[in-house]
Amino acid sequence: MEIDFSITPQEVRGPFNLSDTMQSGQTSEPYWFRIDDAYWDAYLDKERLVKYEVHSSPDVEKPSLSVRLSGSGIDESTVRFFRTYLIELFRLQDDLPSFYLKFRSEKIAQAFKEFSGLRLMKASDPYESLICSICSQHSSVEQWNKMVRCIKAFFGKRFNVRGGLTFYSFPSPETLAEASSARLESCQTGYRADYIIRVSKKIVDGGLDLEDLKHTSYEKAKNELMELPGIGPKVADCFLLYGLGQTRAAPVDVWIHRIVSKVYFGGAKMTKDEVGKFLRKRYGEWAGLAQIYLYHYGRMRFRSLFPAERRLL
């Protein structure tokens, strides 16, 4: 069964660029699958799988989304759920025009026009986002995506979806807590395999409650996360931003470290902690979004900072 619906420009606060958002390397979840100019993923509700395919209008300044749902038992209540789900997932109610206006005098404003409509994404599954963030350590976007897709294929449940496509659900914390290091390492996770297993066990044992972290202050949540094996400041900020939606979190990777030093401090030596504190002080609740635009601004203006054109997160 298939049913189509639309998300209108009146439901979006400002511009939205689907492609730029999907390809920006956020660790909310692995890249969706792409078919022509559309992206698709699937939602598992108990044993019912619903595939959703999203097309975006060419006009990013007055965006509309066309959505096609495929699966069994789809009705108007399903449409209402996915309308809300996608508006929240793409953070379409975030007030981008206010962000652009507030920082219109900043150097990164040059990226606002070029990447207008680039938005943060909200994780549909915080646990999956946490594992994505762990896998992103010292990895390119391409590398950690391959790791996570392999984990889903090895440990998740397989579903055949309309059009001869295959979807794998993300495994539960219980499944990965019992996984062998060797099996996880076969997904090219390397040393991260041990971290994935230990963090999963922590969740299963009740030592880490991801739902509680949603309602915890940024500083306290970050400190709690950094007590876990394999989670340092960057991974904690990735998860807080993309997994839990704490927009004060500004992950500082090698590129953001270089860009901030170059743009704001004339190339002076700085620690990554200093860069993170600077971003939070300068951009406040917009810090997480600002770091995405800073990356693209740096790529536009200082290509020498990106010799391999591969972003390490």
C-alpha cells in the first residue's frame, strides 16, 4: 500500500535544502538511501515497517516536501504521525532566518547564501546516533557510514521493501552488548568495537539512561558521557547535538579546530577545548548549527585546510 502527502512551505520556518542537510556528515544516523533526487529510509514500529521516500522542491527558500509512504496498514493516522515525525527530524521549525539575521555580520554569513537551508537533523534513534558518534572517531564520513551499515547488516533484522530494496534495522543495546569484538571488528570498527560493547552494556545494566540525558543540562550531560569508555569531548558533543538535539554542543573535529584558529585567531595555536568554549560563547544556543556553517565557510575560503577533501569527525 502507498500513500502520498506534502509538507508545505507554511510548515517550515525559513529555507530548507534537503540534499545539503543529508550530505553534511551529521552523526544523527547513517546517510539515507538515494534514488534520483529523492532520499528514503524506513521506520520500524514493532514488526511493522513503513518506508518513507522524501522529495524536496527545487526552491529552497520556499520549500515543500513530497512524501510517499509504503507499507501495510497505512492510514490517515500514519500520515499524521509521519508529518510530525519528519518536521521534527529535519528540524523544520528551527528559525533559520533568525539565525542568519543574528549572525549576518559574521564571516560565516558568506556560507548562508551558498548553503541556504542547511539544517541540523534530529536522531530518530538516540542509541543508533550514539554508536554512529563512537564510530566517527578518527574516521571520514564515508568510513563511519560503512561501519554502521555493516553493523546493521550483521546484527539487525532484514526487511524486504517495495521496489526490491532491502532495509536493516539497527540492533538493540542488548544485541551489541553480547556481540563479540571480532564480529564487530569485521565491520572495520577496530578499537571502537570494545567501546561499542562496553557502552551498550552500560545501557543494558541501567548505568546510562539516554532518555534522562535529554532532560539534563549540557554541561552535566557532557560530563556524564565522558565518563564512559571511548567517549571524549568531540564524541560527546556529536551525540549531544545530533542524538539529543542540544544545540549548545559544537563538535570540534580537526577541520573546525583549524578553521576557528584561522578565521578568528590568525592561525594561533589553540586546544580543541578552547575552540569549543569559544563557539559556545560566541554563538550560544546556535553553536551546533554555527559549526556546520563554519565548516562549509572554511571549505569555500581556505581549501588548503582540506588537502584530502575528506572530513574527519
